[in-house]
Amino acid sequence: MADIKVKLYDFLGQELGTENLDPKFFGVNVKPGVVQEVFVAQTANARQVLAHTKGRSEVRGGGKKPWKQKGTGRARHGSSRSPIWIGGGITFGPTNQRNFSKQINKKTKKLALTMVLSDKVVNERLVLVDKYTLSAAKTKLLKASLDKLPGKNKSTLIVTSKADMDIKLAANNLPKITTIYYGSLNIVDLLKYEYVVLSKDLLNKIEKHYS
């Protein structure tokens, strides 16, 4: 595979040259079907089951037989919490026992991640910086730096390590900016944000973690 080169910037927006990327990780051919499969599985697994209706065994009351079995001329009933009664249980209603989770193997999951990252590289949406140099955890400073990098005023995902606390704190008040730990990268967030910013020292960590 041919070498893949991306522009390298400092955190003040100055272009420092180019950096070679591993083509096995950042030069993968995109297969939309694989990306969609992983995207659907991830969103389904994150889905919360909130709607819940009570069945006849869960509705309070109804322990006493409404009237005797015979002799009244009315239909027999054993409980006032039967689904055919007002205030009774619900038949076929949504319950919290529903399971929307989908199985996806790790190999396919990692492959989809490399495809999305490769697509960012092809479309020049991956912004590589030499290192994060933020003097303080201030939103104003972070915004000034991002405004000098490609993707100004665009939705941006900043990939960080545990040591980049200043970046995380400074990004909290920026509506189109969010941070993500490199070990938590996923295709939903990568697709949600137009640009991805990461520092040079995270390249090897990401490749090693997801290879």
C-alpha cells in the first residue's frame, strides 16, 4: 500500500509539514454495509427501554372476586384487574422486558472504525496536531486555537488521553465541540462530528488499541 500523508499542524494553526499514516489503519476501503451494520448495532445496544405497561399481575388490587360465580345473571369474572375491565392490566402493551440489543463481533467493529477514520483522511477531515498546547483550561483559548485549524465553526471531535484534562474542561462550553478518550472511539461519534482532531502522540496508541 502507498504511504498516506496528512498535514501536521501545531496547536496555533501553523503548518509544520506532513506525517505518514499507517495505510493498514487509515487507508482502508470503505464498505457502507459494514459501517451501517456496526452503527445500527451500537445505537440499538445503547437504546434504553423506558415504555412499560402493567399486566394484570402487576396492577394493584383485584384480589377479590367482583361477584359470585353463579346466580347473578352477569358474566363470570375472577378479577376487576382483567384486561377487559377499566383499570385492568394492559394486553400486548410495551414492557421493559424488550431486548433491542444486537450482537456484533469485535473484528467487524474494529474494521468499521478503521473505515470511518480512513474516510476522514480521504476527505481531509482528520486534523493532526503536533501536541496539545493549552496554557490553561479556558474555553476562550481552546476556541482561538481551533479557529486557526481546519474545520473552523464546524462540529469537531477532539481525541484526548487521560492527561488532557485542560482540553476536556475547556471544551465543555463549546456547543459544536466535544472530547472523547482515545480508548472510547466509536463510529457513532465519528460520524456525528464532521472533523476529528488528534495529537501526534495518540496515533500509535490508537493503532495499537484498535488493531
